[in-house]
Amino acid sequence: MPSSALEPAPSSSRSSDPSALDPDRPRVERPSAGGVEAHGCWTALAFADQRDWKALASALAQLPADGVAWDLRPIGQLDHIGGQLLWNHWEHRWPAQLELNQQQRAVLDQVAQYTVREPEDPQPTLWDFFLRFANRGPHMLETARRFITLIGQFVLDLGTMLRAPHRAPWRDISGHLYSTGATALPITALVGLLIGIVLAYLTSQQLRQYGGETFIVNILGLSLIRELGPVLAAVLIAGRSGSAMTAQIGVMRVTEELDAMRVMGIPHGFRLVLPRVLALAVAMPLISLWTAAAAMLGGMIAADLSLGISPAYFMQALPRAVPLANIWLALSKSAVFGILIALIACYHGMRVLPNTESLGR
């Protein structure tokens, strides 16, 4: 057999290893499970190569910060950049087992001495909240001034309409009455019906334990007619009709219709704000009663099914449980809610900038 056949083939792994080609390349090796050796030059010049830097950062990320014995003696050169990299990996504390020479100790001592931890965010104090409020104070005052101006203009326009009813925008008022009132009846009735059923069912579970089933009429009557009816109607109308008012006026701002009205001498408050506020002030009490009636219907159904209280007894006991004063209070609150919803919607619609981004915001 020829002797050449016994010679081992040349290995290509040695030539493919970058560390064999460049012994100064910064790297870490693990000769044992609990030990790490650092090799190469850990200097700013050696870290100039992005590939070496990424490879070293990836290798350090796979090493634990504690429980490892470090040996820095194989390092050829170590400057403050390399020392800072090691110190950050050690989480700003010395490892339990570390072997190094005097020069490396001096470099790491300087890095440890001049490394400052990032300060933690202090807990906000009452003074901080006051300063934050003070910084936003001018903007809040300006918003309050503009909103009060809008209210004052509405009062003046209302006086103008009362002095000259023939000049009032009755067509606009009737249109907004239909859009904010009549078209909102299905959704308010559905929500009121479901709220009445849920409230009656939950209340009946508790009243049955104490034998007070008949008091469900008092609970449902006062809570739905006096409180929940106006609040539910206001929330639904604010999300449905209030946002629609803001978007409508905002689109008029984007399409420059408001500027055209100002050029033509048509006041914004009289033709845009006044009809919406009056329409919602009239529609909100009616929607509140409609929502409360739907909720009472759901409560009667749930009371009949869960407690056996007939609708005839429910309707007979309801006038005694809910005095007429509660209805007037609910109507007055609903009117105030309607006025505020319309004013706020018109205010934000007027504040829209002539761009689509402001309209969406």
C-alpha cells in the first residue's frame, strides 16, 4: 500500500475558524462547564469590526452573569472599552471567581470606579402632581374660556330666536330631532330592556332570601326611572349622536364650509349650535322616559319569571313606589345632559383643524 494513502486528509475546519486566522479577534471560550476564558484583544480598535462585535455580544448574552469562573489572563490587550463590556455583563459587580493580571485589574478598577448606575425614577409626590397641573393650567383655562364663550353665544342666539321666532332654523331643529331622537329609539330600547332584565334577575336572587319579593317594584322603579334611565340614555346618545355631531361639524371645517358660512355672514352659533342643542334638549327627556319604560318592561318580565310577580301587580304598585317628583327630576336631568352633550360635541367640532388627522382625533 502506498504511504500517501496512510496520510490524513487536510482538515478544512481550521481554515474556516476565524479565530485561527485572527488570534487577536475578541472572543470567549468555555473550556469547562463552570469556566469561561476570554481571548484576543478587547480594545476599541478590535471592536471596530461589526461582525466581531455582534459575535461577541451574542456569545456574552448566552453566558450567565453569576456562577461562572472567569479567566482574563489569555487576553492580549484590554482597554476601558473592553473592561466596560465585561463590567456591564457582570451587572456592575465582581464575579465570585476571577483570574487576571495586575494591568487588567487596574483597568477594571477604573471602570468600576467611574461607572454610574442609571438612577431610578423617583416616585411622584404631591408637588409633582401640582406642577403637572400647573403646566397644563393655561391650556385648561383657554379651553374653559372657549367653552364659556360658546355657552354665552348660545344664550344670545336663544334670545335672538325668542325675539324673532320666524327667523329660527325650525327645519334644522326638526331634522336634528329626528336624527338624534327618533332614530335612537331602537338601540336605547334594546339596551334598556336588557338592563332591566339583568337588574331584576340579580335583585330577585337577593330579595328571595329575605322574603322581600314585593320590594322589587320599589328598587326597579326608583333605580331605573330616576337614575339609570337618564344615565343610560345620556351615555348612548353621547356615543351615538354626540360623536356624529362632532364629525359632521368637523367635516364642514375640513371642506371649508364653515369659512364659506362666515364669508356669507351666516353665524355658526345660530345655524349650527342652536338647532343641535335645542333638539337634543327636547329629545333627551323623551329618550330617557323611553329607555326607562323599556327597562321597566324587562324588569316586569324577569320579575314574573323569577319571583312570580304578575305584570298587573307590578303596574299597580309602581305609582306608589315612584312618586311623580322622581319623574320630573329624571326629565330635568335628561334635559341638562342633552344640552351638555350637544354643547361639548359642537365645541369639539368647531375646534377641528382643516385636516383629516385632526378630524379623526
